[in-house]
Amino acid sequence: GLVETVLSQNTSDRNSHRAYLALRRRFPRWDLAMNAPVRSVAAAISSGGLANIKAARIKALLSEFARRFGRPTLAPLRRMAGEDAYRYLLALAGVGPKTAACTLLFGQGTPIFPVDTHIDRISRRLGWAEPGETPAAFQERFRHLVPDRLVHSLHINLIAHGRAVCHPARPACSDCPIQRQCTWHHRKERS
């Protein structure tokens, strides 16, 4: 959901998961977190980094959902068209394209393709992203190209590929099953 995605910003999966579990232990209901002081929420999520910023953001988001939906929940988004839910989330402070898309894909089952750091890197190396194109612009263009039935599996598999093979500094090109399609690998071989 959205809170997990906010916690995942600028930290490792391990740290964000620890922060989420600690948050839920301390505040088993979202209304408790929404009504708690920022410092209490920040203390609960400290393992995720940027705790004060993320705590204030989480509290503001929970308050917005309570205002809009009567309680701090995103369940009503399931009844909205995917594009409407995406635009609603994008309009919220602290929610960018990746956060909105991850929230909808993983929390609501809406097939909107998120572009994270791994997917951005792989897309550039494969030549899918245009030179100078921002990750947000690439996501906007790319999400309309991926068929709905492939969004979830392609997202998961590209992240796994980025973690296991297509590393930022020293990619394991010799282990890459798609190296023949990789423009970055071909340029590297020629130099």
C-alpha cells in the first residue's frame, strides 16, 4: 500500500520493511498513527531513514484519506477507474508517479506500471528510455505500452533482474539472458 511505498523511498527494502513492521506494531490501526504525534510515528519508523519527513508525510496522507473517505483507508480507490485513482494519488503532496503506481499495482491490483531505480537502469541499458528522459516521463510513456496482463510480472521480473544481474556498477553481462538486446552491453563491448 501507500504507507509501505512511502517508507521504501530512499532506503533499502530491508530497512523499509523493518520500519513498516515497527509502525504496525506501534500503531495496529491507521487512525492511531494518524492521531499520534509526529515524533511517535517517527520513532516507530526510524529504521527506514528520513523518519521525521516520512512520519509527517504519512500522517498527512492518512488525514487526507480520512477527510476524503471518512476514515484513513484507500479501499475506495478500488471502485475508481485506474486513471482516476492514479491522478488522485499524484495530486497528493509527497506522492510521485512511482509511489502512485506502486500503491495501485500492489495495494489495489490496478495494472499501472511503476518505474523504480532498477527498471530505470535496465530500460536505459536496453535503449527503451530515450536519452535524457526522466524516470517519471519514461514511466508515463512506458505504462501505456505494457499490456495489463503483463504489468505485474514484468515489473517483478525486471526488479529481480536488476538485483541479480544488471547491477548499477558492475553488471553481470555474461549471466544476462537478454544481453543480445542490450544496447549498453554492445557499446561496452565495442569500447
